[in-house]
Amino acid sequence: MHGLLSILIWLPIAAGALILVLGDRNIAIARWLALVASLAALGFSVPLWSHFDATTSALQFLEKLPWIPRFNAYYALGIDGIALPLIVLTTFMTVPVVIAAWTVIEKRPAQYFAAFLIMEGLMIGVFSATDALLFYFFWEAMLIPMFLIIGIWGGPRRVYATLKFFLYTFLGSVFMLTALIYMYVKGGSYSIADLQALPLSLVEQRWIFCAFLLAFAVKVPMWPVHTWLPDAHVEAPTGGSVILAAVMLKMGGYGFLRFSLPITPDASRELDVLVISLSLIAVVYIGFVALVQQDMKKLIAYSSIAHMGFVTLGAFVVYQIVRNTGGVVGAGMGLDGAMVQMVSHGLISGALFLCVGVLYDRMHSRQIADYGGVVNTMPVFAAFMVLFALANTGLPGTSGFVGEFLVIIASFRASFWYSFLAAVTLVLGAAYTLWLVKRVVYGPVTSPRVAALKDLNGREFLVLGALALAVIGVGVWPAPLLKVMQPTIHHLVSQAIATKL
């Protein structure tokens, strides 16, 4: 299976470039090419999963070619149990984005499809890179398609939202680049494995940890550097919101697991309370902020911030558990929960944004007050939206339950108050999500525009149906997902608690 990761990266990028050449004059061909390319990428991710050896934490599907010899940088690829689920999530979520935009995008549709395919390849590159400079290249390059997606196809305040998104994420990444260059000068290699093994003093680790924190906290996003996300979501087209929530936010969590914990274990141990505190503020405070939103997209965006707080919480309670128990038993549970939460949130938030897109395509309004009684005219759509809303609240039997449950149990082993505050989000999540459903889906039809709504067409049913199966599948049977992750998680725990001093 040599070269499979390169195929997954460059196939959608090449297809996107070809669609740009075809242009809007051949839009029918461009649409089908986008669909075939996204399905092909999803198809190639199947052997990636089936041939993955889930008994080892070693990197697999390795590729290595010279890239910038002067700086000892390589085009080096490989995946482990942390990267694999996120790559599959990326390929899976790109397909509904392409299908959902089939006839909806009227302005420059060819460029729209091309931007998503190119971004898909770049995002897979982020999860596949084993060279830190290559990782940074993909990390920054993927901002360009999203910048264009929001800036060209976004709402009335798209320029403001685009610039805010770009400046926040780019400035955070500059600190990461500074840390990577420092470690390269010290160790002579950009290999992530070499960086993880690099001896660093506590002072060096603190500075490097803070640099990584700034880069990854913006991407998650953590409080208080979260303010770009609601603006970006509200102004982005439906597909942009789906990919932003489903995949791009996960890169912050992935960065903490790939860089912060193994490269700066002593600084992570020393500053864990800082990250846990910021995570709990996101979980609780942002939940209250979501309660007062009048825009459906903005409510779901704030919900994303609260749910991603579980990811950073699960990643950093490891140190508290080790302190309290004196051993590593159960220390990986928080990391298991963080990973499952990333995958689950990708499915659920993507589905909720697609649901808002279905309504917006019909009524061109995201305001909750403009709806009411949608179940009377769109019963099939209402069933899907209620399912995804319940999954967002952490209902047992859905994917939303598994990750949050694991993180809360791990938090309890660290501190009763951590778990208590984390569990508050289950109440707040139910409050703002079910209140949204009550006002939009249920009740009498109060508007003639709602009375005229048509239920899902075949294309929309296919998209939401596939996501519903995924949400229920992971919720009912999370074992395959946990199985591929656990050897890598156990290895990560050993790296995180091993001192470099």
C-alpha cells in the first residue's frame, strides 16, 4: 500500500486544479468530477483503515522523499491511530459538502468545488505529515481555500469575517513556526519523532509549550481566542461551515496530541491546570452564551466551542490522574474521550450545519424567530434535525454520548469539580439545543413561508441519511474506533508522563 497517503493528498488537489481549468463553462462536468474525486478519496481511505495494524503504535504507510535538503526537511508521511480516524473523517465529510452544493451554488460553482477539493487534500496532508516543516506547510496552505470560500461565497459581512479568521489563525501559527525553527536549530531535524525525543530544559519547554498553545488554542478554538469562529460560521456558506466545524477545528486538538504533550511533557504537566481551566470556561461559559443566540448558525458555532472544550480537557487531565493515582491506569481514558469527541463532533456539527443549510436554501433566513412548526411541512427533515440535536446533547446511543462520557469519567478521576463542571455542559447543551428545536421544528405554523416549505429532496435525504447512520453507528458500536486508537494513545500517555529533565 505504498503511496496511498500521497494519493489521498494529491488526488483531490489535482481534481480541484482540473476543475479550475474546466471553469463554469463546463459546470456539469466539473460537478461530476468533484463528486467522483471526493468519492475516490473516500474509497482510498477504506484500505487505509482495513490495512491498518491496530496492534502497534508505530507509524504506518510511511513515505519519505527529499524536499528541502539544505534544511534537512523531507516530504515524509505516515499515520498512527490518532491520525487515521481524522483522515477518514475528512474524506467522509467532503462528500456531503459536494452533494449539498450540487445546484445551490450559483456564483462561480466550479471554483467553489475546486476550493473544497484542494482544501481536502491539504487537510489530509496536515494529519499525514511526519516532518514538522511539511506539517506547517499544509497547516498554513489550507487557510487559503477557506479564506476564499468565506470571502467569495459568504454572507454580507464576509470580508470582516474572512480577515478576522485569517489574522487569528495565521498569527497563532507564527508562534508555532518560531518554536519549530528553534528546535530545528537545536536538534538539526524537522522530523516530528526527533522533535519528540529532543532533550529540552524546563525553561525551553515552557516557551515552546506557550508557542504551541497560542497556535492550537486559536484553531480549537479555546476561550478567549474563540471570537473569530462565530463570525466565520455565520458568514461562511453551508459547506464552509461544515468543513470548518467538522475538520478544521480538530487540527487544534490534533496539534496538542502530536506536539504539545510529547515534545513538552514537563511544561504540559506544570501548566495543565491553565489548559483545564480554559477548557472548563469554554464548556460552561460558552454554553450560557449559546442560550441567548437568535441566529441558528451562531448558536451551533458556540455549541462547537463548548464541545471542543471536552477535547482539550480530556487531553490534559492525564497529569491530574497520574498525580492522584500514582500510576497510569485510566490515564488514557481522557485521551480516548478526546479523540472520540473530535470524530463525533465532526459528524454532529457538520450535520447540524447542513440542516441549517437546508432551511436557509428555502427561506434565506437563519433567524430562529422566522421559523416555527417546520415539522408540519417537513416531517422527514424534522426527524433528522431532532436526531442530530439529541446527539448534540449527548444522548446515549449516539456518538455524542461516547466521547463526553469518557472525558467526564476521566475528569472524575482527576477531580470531582472538574467532572461536575464538565457535566454542566450536558444540562446547558440540552437547554440550548432542545430550545432551538422547540422554536424551529415544533409548535404551530406561524408563517406562510413555513407553510409553503417542501420536504427533503433525494439529494438532501442521502446526505443527512449517511450522517445519521454514522452518528448512530459510532454511538452504538464505538469499539472499532477505540481499537485503532488505543495502542497510539497508550504510547502517547507514556510520552506525556516521561520527564525530559
